[in-house]
Amino acid sequence: MEKSFDISGMHCESCIGKIKGALEKVEHVTSAEVTLSPPKATLDLHSEVPFAVLQEAVSSVSKYELKEVEGKIAEKTPAVSSPEEGKSLYPLFLIVGYILGVVIFAGYGSNNLSMSWLMRQFMAGFFITFSFFKLLDPEGFVSAFRGYDLVARRYPAYGWAYPFIELVLGLSYLTGILLVPAYVATILIMGVGAIGVFKVLINKNSIQCACLGTVLNLPMTKITLIENLSMVAMAVLMLGMIGWW
């Protein structure tokens, strides 16, 4: 017999392997097909398996929850983009807009609208705000981040440290302390991140973007790549302004 389940709590490609492995260890489960977009599991069963047993299996590997799907199994939706993409990215646009607005008003109020000061304060707000959202659910962030970041995939500790790295970078930009190391670190970190995002977009994988953690369910799109490359470009420009180029 065949049964299909919706799955909540999935963030990235690594979730597929964990859930598939857990379900195929259950007695009477012949095979399990797990997809991320949509988040579903389709099981071939020798005989009936209690729902509680299946739920216990997926819960043992992380905070996943199953919900049985009645009737016809839904077809896989297109990867990466959808008609709702603009709406789903609204929180990201709103947060970036708030940061930019606050920086401009702060510059106007302090009579300092120089390009270097505005960029530095924007980068401070960006890193501090984004680290905050990542720290709301560190475990979920790490799971999602490892789905596409090249370094975090190989070294999980980097994923756990990443929100704190962003926080330190933000404080550096805010205070003006150790700016050169902060610029260099930004170029390296965001540059590597851009490579991972680019690979996801090229392969047309549909995964969750971890830039604002997992509390806000944002899709991985070209906006994520632009976000990373913009931070690299600003750091390069700032180094040029202080005579490094």
C-alpha cells in the first residue's frame, strides 16, 4: 500500500536524507520518497503501520511533524520561484527598508550624509538585525544554512558561530572599531555565501533561505544572491575609500 504525508519543519536538502533514513528503518516500510518542495513523504508499505510509529521515527532525527494526506498525492511544485514569491519576500524587503530609512534619518539628524558613513551604518544595521533573527532559532538556522553554505556544510560549527560573527561585524561597523578586518571578513564570508546561493539557483533547488533564520519562511531566490554580493561590493568600496586599492 502507499501513503502520503505532509511534513512540517523541513528547511533544506539535508532534511530529506534524515527523514528518508528514519522512515526506511521502520518495520514494514518498503521505501520512502521524500521531497522538499512540497515537503512530503510518500511511503510504500508491506502492511499498515501506526501513525504514531512513523511520527516517532521522524521526531527522533529532528523537530519534524507528519500529517497524513487524503486522496491524490499533490504533484511537485516548480522550484525556486512561484507567483507568491514577491509576497513571501515582503518581510525581507520591509526589514531592509527599515534599516535603510533609519540610517538616512540618523545621518540627516547628525548632519552626516557622507557615503562612507551611510554605508557603514547600513552594514551595521544589516548584520545586527540579521543575526538577531538567526538567534531566535539557532538549531533551525544551522540546519537550513548547511543546506547551501559551502563552509557550514563541511564544518557544522561554522553554522553555529555564524550569527555571532554577524553580530561582531555589526558592532564593528557601528562603533568604527577594527574596520579593516571587518571589511575583509565581510568580503570572505559573504563571498563564500554567494557562491553557495549561486549553486542552488543554478541547480534550481527549492530550499529555505536562512538569511533571516527560520522564523520567517523565506524562499531562496536571486534576491539572496544580490544581498550577499551587495555586502561584498560595499566592503570592497569601503576598503578603496581608505586607500587599500
